[in-house]
Amino acid sequence: MNIAVLASGGGSNFQALIDKKCENKLNANFSVLICNNSSAKALLRAKTHNIDTLHIAPSHFDNEDTYSKALLKELTSRRVELIVLAGYMKIIPKSVVNSFHNRIINIHPSLLPSFGGKGMYGKYVHQAVLDYGAKVSGISIHFVDEKYDHGPIIFQKVVEVLDDDDTDSLAARVLVQEHENYWRVIESIAQGQIAVKNRKVTGRVI
Ligand code: GRF
């Protein structure tokens, strides 16, 4: 399965996927890494592993139409079958979502639909969980639609919130689960084990 990974920052999730591929657990080809941010550490990770990189940002284009056409051109010319968002901070344009219906996935560091949506990223998510006094948080892996953190949920894993947690300690435990589980979902999709009907995702995650 040809995968395009889209990332904006550190790319530790991208690295975890690369590692699983190196261990022959993830049977996927990283066709390209697309970053909207030229200083993203994820770019270095790709280069280290000889993965093609592109720097494409919405700000490079006059409007959404030219931006999405440029994205689609790169994705289709590389025969990308699945788009994997790994800490990607930009909304995916509507025409890309439509062209890749249920073929774009995202990982979010909370149990959606709680603590998701616009502005809910990084430490803001974990701070909101702690401020609310939630006893559990976790990860959600979902298909992407036009709204932030909104598409059909494929997989969730609970992470307990401890009494003495701060955003760093909670984020660290959540991130371990992200790294441990994102590749499983991708491999399950690659194996054709995941189906979507309306909003409901069925099938076994390996
Ligand atoms: C992760 O917490 C992920 O859930 C969210 O963005 C963060 C990316 O982290 N979408 P990294 O760049 O993979 O380290």
C-alpha cells in the first residue's frame, strides 16, 4: 500500500511507523512525506530513510482550489492509496477529502469526541483533560472528513489520568500508545480488514 504521510512538526509518530516498517511489521511503502512547515523535524526523519519529501503549504497558493489541485497532483502521480496524518496542523481541503473518501486517517491524543476540534492540539488537549478532571484520556484513530477530529472512529485506547499528572506526564503516556497503535491500524487497512458503512467502522485491528 502506497502511503503519503502529512506532518507539521516533530514526527515521532512518523518515526514509529518507519520503525515498524523496518521491523517488517508494517507492509507499506512511504511514497512521500508532505510538510507544510519547512523546519519540521519530520523532514529530517524522511531524508534519513530516503523517503521523498515535499514542502507544500496552503500559503504557497492563491486559493484553496489551486492548493488542492497541487496536492492531488502529487498524490495521484505517486499512486497514493492512503493518506496518514501524523501531527498535521492544517485542515485537508474538501476536494482532497472527497477524492480520498475514507482513505485519510488521523491520530488524536484524546478520546474523541471529547477534547477535539479546532484549537485542540498538543498540550491544549491534555490541559483541557486535566482542567476538566477527567479520569481517563487516550488516543483516537479516525477517518478524516472536512471537520477537525470528526470522521468515523477506527480505534481508541484508554489511558488513565493519574492524580499527579501534568500535561507533560499525561502527553508522554498517551504518546506511547500512539506509537504502539497507529501502525496496527494502518496494517489492518492494508490487509483489507477495516470496513466503513455510514459512520460505523467494523473489522479487527491487528
Ligand atoms: C500527536 O500527539 C498526534 O496525536 C497529534 O499530533 C501529535 C504529533 O506528534 N495529531 P508527533 O509530531 O508525531 O511527535
